Amino acid sequence: MGLFHPGTSLVHRVPAGVKLAALCAAGIGSVFAATPVGVSAYLAAAVLVLVVARVPGRALVRQLRPVLVFVVVLAVFHALVSGPGRAYVVVGMLLALVLLATALTMTTPTSALVDVVVRVAGPLRRVGVDPERLGLLLALGLRAIPVVLGLAGEVRDAQRARGLGASPRAFAVPLIVRSLRHADRVGEALAARGIDD
Amino acid sequence: MLIEVDGVSHTYGDGPLARTVLRDVSVRMTEHRIGVIGANGSGKSTFARLLNGLVLPTAGTVRVDGHDTRTDGRAVRRRVGFCFTDPDAQIVMPTVREDVAFGLRRRGLAKHEVAARVGAALAAYDLAGHADHPAHLLSGGQKQLLALASVLVTEPALLVMDEPTTLLDLRNARRVARVVADLPMPVVLLTHHLDLLADFDRVLVFEAGRIVHDGPPAEAVATYRDLMTRDQP
Amino acid sequence: MTPTSPARPARDLALVATMAGLMAALGLVPAIAPFGGAVPITAQSMGAMLAGALLGPRLGSASMALFLGLVALGLPLLSGGRGGLGAFAGPSIGYLVGFVAGAFVVGWLTHRLAVRPGGRYVLATGIVVNVVGGVALLYLLGVPATAWRADLSLGTATVAALAFVPGDLIKAVVAAVIARGVYAAYPGLGPAPRPRPRAAADA
């Protein structure tokens, strides 16, 4: 599960919080760098990060394929409507930001990002957000995904065993009902482990 | 350990959907190993949930070592560990180590203390090799051992188990049973595996929301078998 | 679980997490993906309607926010196996935000209009609610965001988005049919009844 690719590169070793801050800064900076030179610099930086991180090309392409197709369509559209220079700025910047964000995701373990979220949410305590509960919710979500996928497999098998076709209702209703019952039991287990105390 | 259940009745829902599952149940328990048997829907599951305040009775009181589950639920839940039938619902954290650490972290223990106790628990239940694996990759038996480890690591004074072996194959059921047999604290065990109760001190038989038999395992099991083979009224 | 159960907040947490998991499962249903596949038609926008219709505004929108949080943390949960912060830099950002807003509005309207006392879900009202909160609102947020990210005019972006409208209308109907089935099979959904005096509840 997850898109993280373990490694020991410089990009991997930079703390998750620093990487997130850098990505935010790049996002804000992109507004002021919307020139051919600025976009070239962004693209060069993104490629450099990916090369240093040794992100496997195949995994990267898999993540980017939908965006790449869109980028090509968009580039042609802009080249025809407002000229190649404009096309390069718009499409190049979009691509650079997506590449940088993907680089962060692929070089940072999920648990490290959860820790950053809990830490960053600390000041939100004053407005009623409990950072510990936020971390717990993320962990519960991570745990729920394989369980619900397992339930989906069971429901599909039951549907096949009874010779039912692929009707979305015959699949979705039992899956959701089973999932809600599962949630009831998880809620009970959390209460037994003192979550409400 | 003293468990006092006094004049307890319990009804789920209200109006036409109301369903009474316990009727005026009173029992005092001090034994080390207590078994609870009964058909599905006999009320034994609700009875188990009364013991740690997961369910508050609609009438009557439940006290664990003098703590009323209604007014002192937090103290009760710190004393009473609860192990459920379905480990998938009980394992709440993504990885094995995080799940065992979960209950301890909530009690505000120091980091090194948590790490030491988690390490010991993982070793005790043969989970050390899986410490950083996602919980969903464990086998059914390993999941139940993990659920048990996560409860026991908080060192409860009493362990309540609701059919912990029902979803397991025979080998894993025996393994869990052996772990339970060696536990130092008192245990209340709900089960359909009647052979697990042979060495127990006391067995309660539930039927239609009442305790219909209370005694040593051999005669309780005989009563229960008789009850189950009798024709439905 | 019951009026006497103290387990409410824990159950809320579990419901929110499980609904986020369901959203991930819906991402595995293959998407129809015209327009370069960057804004694919997915079963996931149905998930946002269902989250609202089944869990209500607060928990429904929380489950969608959690789902997006998990995507941002790097899980490949968006349909087609996309995920990570890259998804938020792309042209579908408006639709992603629309999942949260849509679940809230669908939940709010469902609880007020589509659920009768006793927990019966009214199909026709449910469909209208889904179209308003799950389709119209989604486009209201999604189209300008695509226009912004791709530097298109609003008109061009709207025309590009029109291709998805028929599919999304069908999904609004399917989601309502599913919601009715779940309401019938799993009692206890819908707005919480007004708290009765404790004395009466405990009598």
C-alpha cells in the first residue's frame, strides 16, 4: 500500500516537514515565476529532484500517465489559441508542480507524513481540533482500506456464487451494509480500549 | 476481583422495535476462570459488554471491584480488558507494532516504557517478526493473537472474551486457548467451544435473557446440551 | 448503538474511517475517461453522494476529508491508482474539494428532506438532493478550478465538462437507489432523534 519507494538518497533523508514546506513554497512561488525562464527553472529543479531521488521511472510514469495525456491535449490547445510560448508556460508549470509533489510522495513514508500532520495541527488545538485525534483518524483510515477491500472481495464472490450479474446495487448495498456493521464493531472496540474516556 | 451484577435488565431500542435481551440478572463473581455459554441471542454477549461498561443496563447496577460501570466507566475500562470475536474489527492501527502500542500511548506512558512493553508483548505472542508489517497481512490466528496482545499489554485486572475462537480453525483455537489458560488474571470467557471450559471454576448458562444454570463446568455443559437438543417450544 | 450505549464518539470515528475505506474501494471500479483521462468519470463522485446521504453532513464530509487526507499522504486511492500530493496540483483539484462540500450538502439536504421519521429514505427526493449537492455543486467548484489550473476560459472549461454531465446524472440516480437499499437494510441511519429526557429513557 502507498506510493512510497524506499531509498537512501538525499531527497529521502530530508525531513518530511522540510519537504512539505519546500513544496508549499514552490506552489506559492509558481505564481511569480510564470515566464519561460521561470518555468524552465522549475522543470529543471523538478527533474533534478527526481534524478537525485532515483525514483523508478516505471512507477513515475504510472502516476503521471493521466496527467501527461491531459498535458499534451492542453499544450496543443494553448499552442493553437495563444501561441507556443504561452503553451509552454502554462503546461510546463503544471507539469513541474505535479512532478515535485509526486517526488515528495515517492520519497516519504506515510507514517512520517502522518507525524508531520499531527505536529502541524498542534496550534489548531486552540480552535478545537485535537491533533492526536486527527492522527488517530488517519491511522483508522489506513487500517479501514484493506478491511473494506476484503469485504468487497467477499461480496463479489457471494454475488458470483449466487449467479447474480454485475448490478451495482446488488454489489454496493451489501458491501455498504457489511462495512457499516464493521464500523459498529470497530467503534465498540475503540470504546473498549478507552477512546471515549 | 469482585464482579457484582445486581438486578440487571436490558432492552435495546424502544417502541415496537424494543428487544429485551436480559431479564433481572443477578450474580456475584470472584472466581479465577468463569465460562459463559448460551445460544445465539441468549443475552450472553450483552452480559459480557455490561462488565466493562460498553453497555449500560436499562435497569440494575454492575460493579467491578466496587466501581459502578454507570458512574465510573473510565476506571472500569482501565481494569477490564475486552477481546472480541472478530480481530479485524478490534485491530485499529495499520501496523502490528502501532496496534500494540495504541492502548499504552493513550495512558501517557513514557516512550521508552511503551517501546519496552510492546517489544515484550510482541515476543510473547510470536509476533516480533511481523512488528512493522501491515496488520491485514497476518493470518486469522495471528490477528487474534495480536488483538489479545494489544489488550494484555495494558495489564488489565480482568479479561472478558467474547467468543475469541469462533472464527479460528482448530489449531489456532487451541493456541489461543493455551494462551488464555496461562494468563495470571481472572478471565470471563464466552464460547461455543465447550471443551475449552473443562478446567474452569464456574460456568453460567444463559437462555432467553436469564441465567438458567450456574455451577461447575461438567454439569453446566450437560444442562446446556440438554437445552439445545430439546424441541423448540 | 443504543440510547444507553456510551460508544457514540468512538463509533463516529469508526464510521468516518470506514466510509473513507469505501471511497477507496469505489476507486477500483474502472473509470470512463474522456478528455485525456485527467478528469475521469469515476464511481468515486457517487461515493461522495453516498457518504452524505448515509452519514449526514458532519460525518459524511469528514469521511471525504479523511479520504483526501489519505490520498495526500501518498496512497494511490483515486480511481486509476493515482494519489499523492501530485493529484492536488493537477486540474481535478476542484472536483476533489467538491467531494467534501458535496457530501456536506447532500447530507444536510438528505437529513432534512429525504428521510422520513422512522428512517425511510424517499427515492425521488433523494435523487433531487444528489443532483443538487452531488452534481451541480461539484461542477460549480470543479469547472472554475480546471479553468484556473489549465488557464482556460470558463466557457471552454464548461464545454469540456459537459461531456461528464449525463454520466453524473446517472450516478445521482444510482446513488439514491443504493442509499434507499442501505436505509432499508441497516436501521439507525438518518438524523439522530431529538434527545428525550433522560428519566424517560432510563425508566
